[in-house]
Amino acid sequence: MITHESISKNISHNSTIIVGFSGGPDSVCLLLFLNNLKQSHNLTLIAAHLDHEWRPESAQDAVWCMQFCERLNIQFISKKSSELDFIAKSNGSKEEVGRNLRRHFFDQCVQAFQATHIALAHHQDDQIETFFIRLARGSSVAGLGSMRIHDGLYVRPLLQIKKQEILDYLACNNVPFLIDYTNNDLCFLRNRIRKNLTPILDSIDTRMQSNIISCIDHMQHTDDFLKQITQQTLDSLKTSHGIDCQKFLNLHAVLQHRILLNLLIEHKIACTPSTALFHEIIRFLRPGKHNQHQINPSLTIVKHKNYFSFKPL
């Protein structure tokens, strides 16, 4: 059952919050609960709606969202994807394109309103679907940890709430919402998991979904521990000359990969981390004649004696 306590515990007082608002049941529920907390938590809410322009009726949806917010006296901002000065990167997935467009739009909203948080309406069913998407793609422990309630600027107050609880709440309170028919389009992997896989899991064992949530929680705790160990180990390898090569090469492969990822992030190097990239770097760091190796147009690794460092280009 959704309660104000279950939502409010994840919302900071005196916050300016950008609320991702599509008009669907999840975002309507989130906006209503945040609006109910507005006075007690001293919240400033801005409902942000991005029209992807993928459906003929999307412009009408934007108008519906605006009118919904007007009735609640919540500030509303809307943009079309074609109005964004942004080209979304993609691995061929339309879902990823949409996600990248929304992130760019929300980032713009954060800057415009000096917001402290971006609230998204992901719920427990979304979390389970994300787990299987990442499992199918061979994700690491960090990836299988799926989404977190708090993730930088992002907060997901409904992440521990089941979809049915959201629908029940809206029905009991006679709250209208929009239906996006693309949520039934089996061209999308997430929809295939929702429509085909989840019912099979429920038929096998009714405890399956709660056990998967428990598994995700274990993954997150494991990832938190590995992050701590990685940073401690990296700090011990750093010297005024760079990273100690031999000590690095003596580490377990899991730690090696995590340390390299930390270094790429730390140096803000524009490249896509991958197992192949990490293996290429490790091969170069083994004893050899070459003291410099260019990984890609944006990254070179330099070895000097028994130390190495990254050099952005």
C-alpha cells in the first residue's frame, strides 16, 4: 500500500524538484504525492514533460499534462524533442534514444530552475524488468544492481512500490491518467519482458518477483562494497609518478577493471568502457618496449619506468 511515509522518507526538505511527467499513471501518482508533501517539506515542484513526437497524439498529451498541472497549481514546462539542441547517441535502441533525450531535457531544467533533484516515477515492476534487460545484455554486478532510489541528482520515490498499488491508488481516488499504447508494443525488449516473461515467472513461483528484488538488493550492497575496496586500492597505488604498474598487474582482474573505470571517470576521458578496452590497456601495461599507446582518438596511456598514467588528447 502506498503511504505518504513510504514516499516522504526519500524526499529532502527545502528542495526544488524537477518531476518527470508523462501523464501516465506512474508519473501522475508521483506528482500527486509530491504535491501533498509540498507544504510540509517546503518543496518547489516543476513538472517537466518531453514530447518525443513519436505518436500522432503526443501534442494532445502535452496539453493534457499542462491542464492537469494547472489544476494543481504546479509549474509546468514542456518541450518537443525537435526543439532540443541535442543529438542522442544510440546503440540502435529507440528506448535508449528516448532515455538520452529525456536526460538532456531534465539537465536543462535543472540548470534553468537551479533544481536540487530530478524525481522519476520508476516503480518495482520497472526495477524487475531492468534487471532482466541487463541480465540479457551480460551486465556486471553494478549493472545487475539495476536502479537505485538515490542516484546523484535523480530520486525514484516509487521504486519500492508495485505497479498494481499505483493503479489501485488512482482508481480509489478517481484520478485520470493517460494511456500510452506503445507500452504494449512488443518491438521493445522491456515490453516483451513485461508481457511474456513476468507472467511465466509468476506461474512458476509466486515468490519469484520478491526474491528478484531481494537479489537486486544483494547486488547493490555487493557493488557498494566493491566500490569502497576499489577506491582504497587505487589510493594505495597512486604516487607522484603515477600508478604503480606492477602492483596494479598483481591485482585480481575484477579490481583491475574497476580501477581502470575509476581512472577513466576521474580524468573525464570520453570513451566507452568495455572489457575489450580494459584488456587492451592491461596488455600494454605488461613489460614491453613501448612506453606510449593510443587507445582511441581521445585517450593515450603513458608508461614511465614502473608507473603509468592516462593522457587525454
